[in-house]
Amino acid sequence: MVGQLLWTPKGKGKAAAGRLYGMNVLRAETDRWGFWRERRLCRAGRTLRQGGAGRVLVPRDFDRWELLTGFGLRPVDPTSFVRSQSAPMALELLRRRGLSPERSAVALRGDRADRDMLRTAACLCPQVRALVIDAPRGGGELAAWLRREFGVPILPPGEAGQIALEFQPGCSQGEEAALALYGPWPELAGLCLTAPELAEEDRDDLPLLAVLWEAGKLGEVKIT
């Protein structure tokens, strides 16, 4: 169950079932500024956890995670959703830098070649000149499979691409532009994922987009 915390004047923090863009959520409304704000936020955290929520969508300006984590709640990690859009984001980043994908090399870097890296590489192979596969665990096997399957040049880890996709922290090799595809706040080199069908204030809320995507409730995604 996904929880949702909302700032609402005179909200008392009690969780109740709700709906969010066709998805079931456990929603708690609490007063941000009132005299009882601390007590009501604690009630929200406690009743969300008691109601079965593990992850919680919060307002963008929320800064009290130390309180919610004390109840066993955690933020929504958008990593899987962001990586589902990694190939189109890479192509868009090349275009915005004035580079033709079919004349460019894209570096895929991480500490391991996981399913996300494989899927992204397979998507990019027919569209770019070359790939750099830089992953100490499984990278060699992935590079060999890509050469057999697509016939595209796979460059060694020490080579530089025009841009890089970073799947884990600490793998940067100095490309001028990189998409950091991990963590609660991915660094997307100025790109923004948006869902036009949502209310304006929700269209680029990555945690919200991530849970809607997981639930099969997310429609078109655009890169702006």
C-alpha cells in the first residue's frame, strides 16, 4: 500500500482510504502550521504505518523524513521508472547538444550489468553509432552479447562517449553530459519527465509518476 501525506488546514493526521489518479492510496491530511502540527504529523505517520503503508508520497517541500522513518515509512524511489525512460532520454540529450545519435557513442556505466543496463543497451543499439559498456561485474558478457546480437561497435570501458548513463554512483568517467539514473533525486542533465494527463502541479512529480507507472496507471510520458 502506498501512503499519501497532504498539507491541509486543520488536518488532524488520521489516515483513510483514498484514490489518486485511479490508484488506491492511504491518505493522511495534516496541518503544517498549527499549534498541534507535530502531534498531528506523528499521528499521520503512525496511522499510515498501521494501515499498511510502507512508502509515502509527500508534498514537494516536505522536510520531516526523520519523523516518518521513525514509524517505518520511506520515500518512493523513482529509480526504476526513470530507468524505464533511459533510452529516450539519452537520445533527447544528444539532440539537445546538437549531436546526431547515429554518429554518437553513448557510455553505459555502473558497477554491474543489470537488467536495466541490458534493456537500455538493447534499445540504443539500433539508434546510435556505438556504445561503451563499463561495468566490472557482467560488463564483458553484456558487451559480447550486444556485438553478436546487433553488430554495433562496443567500445572498451576506458573510452569516452558523447554522453553517459550512470546506473550506480561513483562511476563517472568525465563525459561532458551524464544522466544519473539512481537515487531519490536523479540528476537528469536538465531533462524533465512529465505526464501531460495529470494536473499541472503533478505532471513532473517523479515519485508520483513512479507509483502510477508501477500500478499501470500512467499514460503518455514526455521529455521536456
